[in-house]
Amino acid sequence: MAVAVVKDGKVVMSKGYGVSSLKTKAPMDANTLVGIASNTKAFTTAALGLLVDEGKLRWDDKVTDYIPEFKMYDPYVTAEFTVRDLLCHRSGLGLGAGDLMRYPDSTNFTVHDLIHNLRYFKPASSFRSEYAYDNTLYIVAGEVVARIAKQPWTSFVETRLLQPLGMRRSATSFSRLPDPTNVADAHASEDGKVRVVRRHLGSTADPTGAMFSAGGIYSSVADLSQWALMLLGGPGAPAPLLKPATQWELWSPQTLKHLSPGPTFYNTHFAAYGLGWDLTDVGGFKQVSHTGGTVGMVTKVTLVPDLHLGIIVLTNQEEGLAFQAITTSIMDHYLGVTGQDRVQTMLGYKQASAAESDKATAAAWKQVALAQRAAPKKADYSAYIGRYHDAWLGDVNVYQQGPQLWLRAVRAPRLVGQVLPYRGSTCVVRWKLRSINADAFATFTLDDQGRASGLKMKPISPATDFSYDFQDLDFKRVTESTAGAAQ
């Protein structure tokens, strides 16, 4: 973990803890680079803000003014969709819609594929009525930057935001880092043991990094301190890059978020999303923050403008409650809250969540074990074998390899797993890549001859990361070919 605190125009703390890799045991320090994931979104909205300040864009311009081929499922939504709508999670899309075009990495989708495929997603709610977090539309926002600026989002953000702030070690993706010698490895749990895992490298069909505008930046707490100081302003801070009115717009509520009833840490009354930032109140002050999560790394940036306070926590493990515990402990100090053990509190949340998840997955695997014992030694999978097509993810092959049935996504080659019997025509897919932690139900639709005609999926565990949006898939069988693993 690396932690930085800025206060009143100065960096008052910037330090690393532990190791940046379980393999190398190299120490984590203030300059260790970490994938900040969705904290990138604030840089994308700031990039758009620069274009607003230059008179090249208005927040409520229609997306089709810049991307004529942009098309949502509903023609009315397409016609009315604004640049602002790209940024505040009120599109009507379901949570994480389309993320399987990016996760796991090594898919072969391009930005143009992603924009084209938006038309196939049926809305989960009416337009602008509900908050549902998405990444896909932030990639479209990056394309808006590219088309107006006439240069890739990657180079625009680096030359107009990172470099002016002196964030010299940071870059818009791992592959663009000028000096990769002090970079944290990604770590995740694989069947209960934390290991170094492959970092998210993006699509093989996206060499320019255009799809990283939702979460590609690598940075350190030392560099991000300059970003936080610039945004907070005041004596000693770097010169502002945005006009005050534009920055105020980024930090103004756009979409209301649900706030659970009951006591909160800081007597919080509202929650909303701005443009690339979460907004809430803590102890009577406005808090501007965001979290980020990518494979093996989770991060949090928190600003309290009225206190000229910024807290940055970067980690190289998938444990969001850890950064929350540290952020809250530091916030307690500045708000005068005493007598709280935030680590213990967050541990309690973790244990409760894990218990719920473990209950769901244990029940599923118990049923799989029963089904396997009841299955014949030489099972006949011919009713299921074949190629299935989904409008936006493309094809998956269901094939037999030895005595086992497998599923492999053609355009996402790391999405491959064994298909195990569960109950009736519902199976469980156990992904070969165990760090995914997203095993899923797969329910085959059978025709009147008992042969599969379609396939739908959904995660087993309620704790599955929302980017594995299996529930949005609707496969139709297109061939009964005995497609093998190589296909």
C-alpha cells in the first residue's frame, strides 16, 4: 500500500508500506506505480473540461454531433444522448454493461466495436431515471476527446494534464510508462491463496490504448499528490488547469445515488455522482472522491475542498475495505473523530460479505458434486455441443475435450472454463483462470427434441465483480459443429 496526504497546499505525507510484489519482495514506496483504474475517469472528464474551456465542446452537446455512428437500443435515447450523459451513469444501461468486451484482458474488441455494440443492450431502466455504474460510456467519452482534439485520448491526457502537473512517471496505460522499473505487481486470490497475477493489459486490437479512458492510468501517490493539490487549489498549489466554473461542474451533483438509512460514519445526508467524481457530505463538509479497481489493484482518491485536504491510497491487492479503512482513519483525524477502530469495523464488513458469498458458492458446488455422482460415467454431451452467438460478445464454442465439456469465448480467449452439471439443463462454468473469481451458472434452452437452442448465464456469487456481466448475454445456437479448444 502507498498513502499520501495533502493539506493546505502541501504534501504532508507520502509513503509506501509492505512490498510491491510477492515475487520480488521489492518495497512499496511513494513512487511505486499502480493501476489507478476508475480514478482515470476524473482525468477523462478533466480532458473534456479543457475542451469546454477552449469553446470546442459543451457538456450538453449531443454525442452524435461528434460520433455520428453512436447508437443506443432506443432511438429516442440515441437522439437525446449528451456528452454529459456519457459521464454520470444514468444511461439506462445495467450495471457494468459491456465490460466483458474488456475483461478478462486480451479480448480483440476495438473502440469501434464497442460503440457499434451499444445498440444491442436492452435498457435496465428508463433513460436518466436511475444510477447504474458503467465503464463502456467512458470509453465513448474518450473517443469524443480524440475526435475533437484530433489526437488519441492517451496523448491528449499525457500532454495536457500529466506533463503540466509534473506527473513524469505516470502514463495513460502500462505499455506507455516511460520507466517501468518501480511498478507494483497485481495480486489476487486464486482458490483462497493470494498470488501475483497477470496485470490487465487491455484488448489486443487496441494498440493505441483508446479503450483505457475508463480506467487505464498508472500513477503513484507522489504524482497523484500534484493532481490533488491542483484540484484543491490555494497557496502553494500548482496552477489550475481548468476554469473554476468547469471544475465546479465536475464536482456538482448530476445523478442521485441511493444512501442506505441508518447511522453513517460522518452523519452523511446525500450521495450523488458528478462528472467523474462521487459526491457526498462528511461532518458537514462536501467530499469529492472516487475508487478504482482493476485486476489485482484497487485505489481511492478523496478530496475535501473546504479543508484543502486530499487523501490518496493505492494498493496492489483486491481488498477495497483496506483502502477504505486507511482513508477513514485519516479522515477521522482531520474531522476530530476519536475512539474508532476503522480496521476492525471494515474487517467485520469483509467477514459478513464473505459469509454471504461463501454460502452461495458452497451451495452451488454441493449441488455440482451431487450431479456429478449421479451422472453416467460416459456422459452424452451431444445435445449441448456447438457454437452459440451473442449480438455483442460474439461467439462461444461449447465442445468436448476428453470426458469433459468446455466453453470458450472466441473473441475473449482467456474466458474459457469447464462446464459442469448442476440441475436439469443448468450447468456451472468453472473458469480455468481462477483469479477471475466469477464462476457462473449457464442455463441451456432446449428445443422439443431436447437439444440446446440457446444459452444464458449469470454469476453464482453475489460478490462477483460487476464487470463480469454474464447476465447481459443471450446466446443463440448457430451450429452443431464439434468445435475444439483451438477454435
